[in-house]
Amino acid sequence: MKIKLYQVDAFTSEVFKGNPAAVCPLDEWISEELMQNIAMENNLAETAFYVEKDDIFEIRWFTPKTEIDLAGHPTLATSYVIFNIMKYNKDVINFYSMHSGDLYVKKQTDMFAMNFPARKPERMKSFDLLEQGLRAKPIEVLKSRDILAVFNTEKEILSIQPDFSIIAKCNLHGVIVSAIGDNCDFASRFFAPALGINEDPVTGSAHATLIPYWSEKLGKKELHAMQLSERTGDLFCKDLGKRVEIAGKAALFMEGEITI
């Protein structure tokens, strides 16, 4: 069996920045075990697989350890492949995820705008294990799929040096740390050691939680976000109420073929 593979850096206009994702177009679905093994072998934060059926693109995402319910940067990377390599000639890609429902991506000149369900977080009490894992005390803690730990300044979140072994024990999908940005509306970092990703370079799905939070805090519907990993990434966001828009650029790094 041979499967095409593309590696695309998402949320950046140049390679070696943003977040790399693997994209595997399929004619029909292969087994979950095989998809998981491919993702493990790729050893990137996520590998996306898609199958086109009657102009709907079914999509699934796998980390090196598990399948996840929603992923932003590999969806953006997949959109780059469909629009730019497969030469899809419609304005909008209609994705369908068995976990997250309908997702839409529109090409906007040199960017791809993803329309996702919003995941507004609810306030919760902080807990000691989280603070021990972050080695820092947030001013506010909220939860949707992920924990959102809010800090006062960008400098504070840049200085966090997590103990990933403790965070992995918190029984969480992932931990977002965020603050008002120095050169953007808000900045963040994302940790998910339980998924095999200690620190994710740029996490699109986390912004389904961050956008409604910061839109309400800042009184703005359109926001510029930055993820402050070593590779960094820019995200251009809109609060649409029950949904959010997350837009960014992408750059092709590699194309090849898997032989199994």
C-alpha cells in the first residue's frame, strides 16, 4: 500500500516556523490502528487523514498517542493541500468530523479561514496539581475541553517552565496559558503531555476557547493572537457567537509517499 503524504507548516508564511502537520489524502478509510501507527511514525503533533465523499471532506486527526476530537493546524494544513495541490476550485471546503460536526474553510488570498464551533470556557476553582505542574499561580482558571489558565502579562507566560510529568497526571486533554499580548491582542502557550505533545507550537483548536474568552474581556470581535512557542505562530481571529473564525497562512515543507 502507498499513501501520499504532505508536511505543511501551519500558521506561518515560511517553513521552519508555525506548526508542522502531516496530511494524508485517502481514497477510502483505512483502519484506526494503521492511522494511529502512521501518526506515531510521523511523530508530529498531529497527522490529518481525509476522504472526499460527494464534495464533503471527512477528516480525522491523530497525535502520536491518540485520536483527538478537533485540531486546527492540521485542518489548515489539509486545506492548503486541497486548495493549492489538489487544485480544488470551489471557494469553501466543507469538512465533516465525526466528533465536531461541520467545519468550513475559506481561502482568503494568502490565508485560510477556518470556521469552527466555539468552546466558551466556564470558570472553575484552581487546583494545586495544576499550579504545581505550571510552577506558577494563574489569576483565573477556566475549562472547556482544555484548561485555560490566565495570567497578567505575556512575560509571565513566557517564563513558565512546566513540569510535564505533573501536568500529565492532571487527567486533562491540554493546558492553555494565556495573557494579554505585548504585540497582539492576546498570547498563549499550550501543553498536552498526556497526548504525547509536551508543548504544541501553534494550537488552532485551543483558540475555539481563547477567542470567546478574550473577545468578552477585551470587547472586540476581531483579534490578532500569537502563540509564543519557540517556532511562534500568528492567528487572525473572529468571534462569531456560537462559532469562531481562525485564519492563518501555511507553507509546504515536504511531499512524499508512505510505503506499507
